[in-house]
Amino acid sequence: MKQRRIYLWVICFMLLFSLGSCIKEEALNMEADIVGIQAEEDIFLLNPVITNNQVTVYLQPSIHDLKKLNMKFDLTPGASIELLQDSLKMPAGEQDVNKVIIDQLLKNGVYYKVVSQDKQFAKNYLIKLVKTDGGFVPTEYGFEDISIDKDEKYTIFFNKIDGEDFYNWGSGNPSFSLTLSFGGGVKEPESYPTKTTTDAHSGTKAALLETKLTGSFGAMFKKPIAAGNLFIGSFDTGPVLTDPLSATQFGLPFNQIPLALEGYYKYTAGANVTDENLKPVNMKDSCDIYAVFYNRKKLMASEPKPENRVSYLTGHNILTDPSIVAIARLENGGATAGNNFVKFVLPFKYSAKVTESDVTNLDYSIAIVMSSSKYGDNFIGAVGSKLIVDDLKIVTQK
Amino acid sequence: MKISIYIVLLAVMASISTLVNAQEIDSKDDRLDVQVMLGTKIGGAAPLSLPREIRKIKSYSPNVPFFVGAKANYHIDSKWGLSLGLTFEGKGMDTKATVKGYKTTFNAVNDSKDELRGYYTGDITTKVHNLYLSVPIQATYQLSNHWNVQAGPYISFAVKKEFYGEAYNGYLRHEQPTGDKIIVDNADYDFKESVRNIDVGLSLGTQYAVNRKFFALAQLDYGFNNIMKNGFESISFGLHNIFMNVGVGYKLK
């Protein structure tokens, strides 16, 4: 009898131990993402650009009747989405809410709130529709319009043209917020590599790009510096640790033939250029300003798998992809003399023929890329290098 | 580290011989006997119950699963007794698990001030290889000629600490589940500095005397405290040393 009792004890303990170790029922999802957008018809010119808090939908040029738009958001499983009513500005006397939504989607965008399955977390998205029949990448940039990210406090450049907002510019600022979180830095617009300055050529503002140290975060991930960058396209924080070159998604559709990239800049190089291990490199830092015109249709057709097809170039192929037809690039990005703005006119050098009707049909895209350290994409540059750019203009064939 | 293990082994040997000597001195007294034992163990640094964040345990294997030790038993009467022991043992495991929405931080090595906080979803390996020098104090009870049971607290001193691993095939949501999504692959972590030096727990065991000299033993050790230091936040739940020991022993008498 006694022996049996001991066995029982042991069995009880084993049971307790193993019972406690069972895999629990899965918790409700905490994430609240828009992961995709579905439409019944083929209304998208390119895949909607979805960042962590903004969705930009580029409509086919042939889409005119927006009342029939039937779009559905794909969300994190279990999440729900609702219109943020107070982001809707109803004009006096206007009753048709749908009309107001569509008008505002086209002009300034409308905020939607996504609530997680467990109802504990919510995120606001700015949803913006872009009609593309008139060509939608502006040709002139004064860098006067900025907004500040609500949570991370970095500067976002956009363009206001005839009351309509265009969110065409991306920068590495979202990833620099990791550095600031990591090292306990202050999250304010001035802490980031890409920001605004009152030292402007015209108007009140210009874009200021500054190469920054990434501190202990950089030491941990072998990314010791962050060059200030600003480009036409969007930034995906996903691969910043694993494949930073693919985080920059360059280029948006453009329906004119570009001839030159013009603008004003001033550049001061930081004192000491260092490499990816923060070891000194015997060279002077230089900035980079260039524009790339590429055949987006060709780029997408070159990828056999539909699910891997993308409409943008990345840091891997921005200057080398076979779909590129023309590049305009600042030849000497060294320091500019004095404290005055220097004008640059960079002609597009064509390496392939372009059919005008294909351009008009929006088969092509353009990317403008600026960086405070030319080799910043490989983490080579001088902390403190500063590039100020203003009054950028894409000169096009009339 | 190697050297300190040898020192510990020497200490164990020395204590055993001291106990043996003590036993020789008191050999006339039937009330005292000394045992030496060794064996293997299975268990791990485990949460009391698996948190919901752990979705799947892909693999588990014990690591450094050994114990070697000695015990001096004092027999109060024919049934009850007290024992004091010294055990050198490894408490370790290697696991691979899939987690979802696991609140964690990625630290710069040995610098807890700089860290990337967030919610991680993906695969994670955990390698715990800790060596302890333990002192168990137990009450013993003789059930029958063959069987006896022991229960009592122990205190363990860590002599070698290893707690490291890798996050891979996953992503981190920065700060909040709604924060920026960052793909994580091959991100190493090392938490050995955050492993406590002292572990206190309770043992419950039984011995089966095969003959007058040899016996088999089984013992469950359960650590009361989290093996990680207070203020350690990279794992959102407490980890306790929970091990089942199985081994053999020999009565020096």
C-alpha cells in the first residue's frame, strides 16, 4: 500500500507539472494593421502604398466615377475599421456624406481608425486617393509643406497643390526613431537626419539632410551612421535591420518626359568620414542628388512571380536596373563654397529610347534621391555632413 | 569559467571526504550515515504555466543534465531523520519556440540601458546552461525497508551562468503592437548578467534501497524564485528552475 502511495505522489507532481505546461489558448490579436486593399475591379495603377499609418491609393487614369469605388480593407485578423468622424469636414449644407468622403479622400485624405481584435490597441491611418489622369508627381518642390509624425515626431515632407495633398516623399526618419528609442534620445523633429530649415532659397523653408550617429543602436546592428535622405517613394521599416537597402522604395509614376533636374543646394561635409565599423576612412564626404526615370511596366514584367512584382526600385538597383532609361546626377557632391545656395542643373542622360505615348500612359516612374552622404547607404559618411536643398524642379519636355 | 568548475568539483570532493571522516568518527553511532549520489535530470527554466504568448514548443532538450553530491543523514528515530547535503548540478535546457506578441527587449550586450523594446512574433531559441552548488536540508521519513521519502528546502549558488539565444524568422512591433514593424532575423541576445546568483527552492524525493549499500533515487526540485534578477523585463514572465532528478546512490558505511 505504502509503495503505491508514493507512486501516486510522483504521478500527481508530474501531472501538475505537465498540466501547467500545456499550450494556452491563443490570445486575441493585438495588432491593428491595414495589410491590403481589395477592389472588385482593376482600379489600381500600382499596389497601394501602405505604411504603418498611411495608405495611398493610386487609381488607374481611366477611373473617373469615384462614387462606384468599392474598396475593402484587409486588416489584421479580427481587427475592425471605422471612419474617424471628426476628420471629416462636412461643408455647410452638404448632406451627402459619401460625396464628402470621396472629395476629401482625393484632397487631403480621410482618417480611419483600426481597432485590434483584443480592443486594447488602435491606430489611425490617413487614407489618400490619388487620381492619376493629370499626372500626379508634381514637378516643382519648395519643401514648404511639412507635417510631424504624431508618435515619433519626425518631419514628413508633402506637397500641397491646388488644395490637394501629395505624399510623395519618403525618408529614413522612421528607422532613426529606433535609434532614438534605443539610446534614450529626445524624439523631436531636430533629432532626426531629415528635417526642415529656415535657411531657404525661397519661401520660408528648405529640406535639411544631416548625417547622424546612430549610437549604441548602430553599434549593435553594425549601422553606425544614418545619412539624411529624402526621396520620391516610400520607406518600409520592415527590412531596416535585415536588408536596409530594400527599405527605401524609390519612384512613383510620372507621365512626362523629364529633361533636367534643377534646384538649389548648399553642402558642408562633416570632418571625419567613417565606415560601417566606425573606423576612419581617408576621404572627404560628399552629397548625392540624382533622379532616375525608369520603365515601370518593364520592371514589373521582369519579375516572373506576380507576388514579388513591385513598382519601385530599391537601394539595390536604383542606378543599375535594366528598366532605367535615364539618369540625372550631380557629378561633384563636394562642399559648396561660402554660405550661399548653388544652383544645379542636371540633365537626364538617356540610355534607351522612350515612346512618348507610353510615358503619357503612365508606364514610367520617376525617382528623385538626395542624401547628405553619398555612400550613406553602405554606412560610410561623416557625422555632421549637411545638405540643404530648395526649389527643386523637374524640367520636362513640353 | 572552466577553472571555477574544477574548484567547485574539488570543493564537493573535499566536503564528501570531510563527511566521510565525520562519519568514521561517529561510526559507533548508528544515528548518522553518509550517502554519495549522482544522476541525470530533466526539466528546465520554465514558467509556472506556459504564457499565452508561447504558441508552440518546437524542440526541447535538457542541457548539462547532471548532479553529483553527498548527504549526511541523522536518524532521529526509526522513521524520522534530517539530512544536510551538498550537490553540484547543472540546470539547463535548449529550447526552440514560436511566440506571438511576446513583449521583450533586445539589449545591447550587457548594457540594459540601451534596448529596443517591443512585441516580438516569430521563432526564438533559448539556451540556459547554469551550474549550481546546492545545499539541501531535508526531513526524511522511512516508509518501509526499501522506501523512504525526503522533503525540504535547498539553496543554490550559481557558479556558472549562461542564458542566451536568438530571435529569427519573425518581426518586432516597435514599442507598441501598433508600432513600426521591423523584420527580425538572427538577432542574438545574451541575458547571463541577469541570471540570479542564488536560487531557493523545495525538493521532494524518494529513495529505493536496492540493497544495504546501493539505492535508486528520484527527486523533484522546484525553485521558488524567478531565476532572473528583479528589474529584468526582457522576458515578461517568471522562469523557475523545475527539474526531476533520477539517479543512483551509495551508502558509505
